[in-house]
Amino acid sequence: MNLDQVVAGLHSVGPSWEKKASAADEVGHIDAENANDIKAMGAARLLQPTDFGGAQSSIEDHMRAVAVAGEYCMATSWCLSVWSAHGWMLSHMPTEGRQEIWEDPTTLVSASIVPKVTFRENGGDVVVSGRFGFASGCDHAPWLSVGGLLPGDQPSPVICALPADDVIIDHKSWDVIGLRGTGSKDLVIAEEVVVPRHRVLRVAESASRKSPGQVHYGGPLYTCPWRTTAILVLAAPVIGAAKAAVRRFQERLDDHFLVALANTQRNDPAAGYRLAESTAEIHAAELLLYDAAARLDQLGGADEVDLLINASIVRDCGWAVRALAEAVDRLYEASGANVMRADEPMQRLWRDVNAARSHAILTWDHAANIYGKALLNNA
């Protein structure tokens, strides 16, 4: 598959996703058919190695595909983004691990990778247990990865892949107001499980381009800066959702009666002003994010990572996500009291976009801090 084929596939199934978005929000996970659609068209395999049925494409291609999915269902788009990104991470694993996980090339991988739990090592294998939060799309993933720390003078982060049968999904743990349909539930490993070394990704190796997968494949895709890649790929769903909010605002113009104007909103000049500003903001943010993705792809092919360029990608990601959220806020503010109804798509889009905006690695405070430090240290 390639980007054009995936985009065509997304536009084909997208209307059905849009119809099911409210139900996903209600039950707390996307429909299984959405996941099957993604598997069938190969949308989650743009970042997967070619020798395991993937496209081995680029971060920019990933971003563009995920953004299209977001125009129809942000929750499905978010799941697509993390499934694809976690596949990118697992591409760094030893060959035996990649072969085991991708025995079926369409396999989806969900993960909770923030290293808050301490694991222990046993002769190269890793013994894991604990509770791990925010595993988006876990209901539909045969493989689940969890992140933790190995003890030492400087604790070392690792990501361990387990068959879903070794993990309990806490279905009651995901009771939230935004991104409800992502099903980002807690993963629980109540009793210790030994993860063999070939299914252990040592993050420090990946950060220094020395992981088994990076040595095997080389660049540029799998040698993109590790943390920056994890940050940028999560911004793409917000592009699509912001465009969906514009579309929904326009759809409601003739039915939204303004008492103060004694007319429908289509005849209110302020509505046009809001659309003009929001669409310009969305367009600017989209261009900036795709440019950031192109710069990230270039860094993957560079002999050394330019730290200031790397930080500028994080900066532009945070700025763009904030701009997208503000564009949606502007439209939501003018959508009237009826927009609060549970069956109204606009309120769900507003909640989902602002939930993404508050993600720890997507906030403007985080992005500005990263760039400010890099800029001043470079002076």
C-alpha cells in the first residue's frame, strides 16, 4: 500500500465511521469494524517495515493519513495514530521479536509506554507486573506493550511486548470527558510475567540509533529522533477533527436561529468572520505540522541530529495543536446552547480536541520549554 491508496480507503469508509462516532463515545471504544477497516486497507502499516508487509514510508505520510481519518472520527484517528506509532517503535526490536509479533502483518499493537513502573531483569529477559494507563485502542490489539524502568544508577526505560492474553484490560478505568471513544484503558498484569529479551525494546539503544531494528534497517525512517517522533505523530488527529468542526459549524448555520438577530446564523456576519479566522488558523497549523514532519524525516537521514531543529519540531507541534484547539473553541463558542446536546457532534469534537490539547507532550508549555532551552543553550 502507499499513502494515496490509504487516503482513498479512508475516504471510502470514513462516512461509516462518522455515523458510529457517537456510539464509540458512549461505550468507550471504537467499533470493531473500524479496526477491521484499518487492517484491510493497511492504514496502520505506513510505518511498518516492508519485509513484514508494511510500506516503510515516512512520518509525513503517516501524519497525512491520520489527519484524513480525523475528519470522520477523531477517536478512530487517534487509535490509528498510536497503532502505527507503536508499530514504528516495535520495528526497533530484535528480529525474532518482530517475526513473532508480525506473523500476521495486519496485527495491531497497543501500548502504555510511560515508564512509571519498575521492572526487574532476569538474564536479559524482563519480569513485568503492575498497572499501566492510557493504552489507546487496546480492545482491538492482539499485542500489548508496557513501559517500565530497569533499576540501576540511572534507571533504564524499556518497552516490553506481550500477547493480549497475558494482560487484563480494566474496562472500568476509562471514564473521561474527552477522547472517550479511544478506549485508552488501564492494562493490568497482576502476576509477574517473564518477557523474553527478543520482545524487549531498550529505549536508550533506540535513542542512540543502536537498537537491533535500527542497525538492521538503517535510516531514515527508524532513525528519526525517538521522543520527537512520539510527540509529533499524536498531533495529526487534531488536524482532521478541527476540519470536521468547521464542516459541522457550516451545516448548522441554517438551523441555528439567533434571537438577537431575529434570523438564522447564516445571515450573521460574525459567523463568517469566525469561519475565516478558524479556517486560516487550521490551514496554517496543518502546513506547519507537515513541514515539521518533513524536517523530522530529514533528521532521520542525517548523520547527527541537529538539536535546535529537533526542538523546533516540538515547538511547532505544540503551537499547531494550540492553534487547532483555538480554532475549534472559536466555532464552539458561537454554536449556541443546543450544541451541548449529547447527540450533537460539535460538542464531542470540542471535547476531543481539547482532551488532545491537554496531553502532556502536546501542550504549548512543554513545547516552548523544550525549544527555549535548546535555543539558549545553542546561543
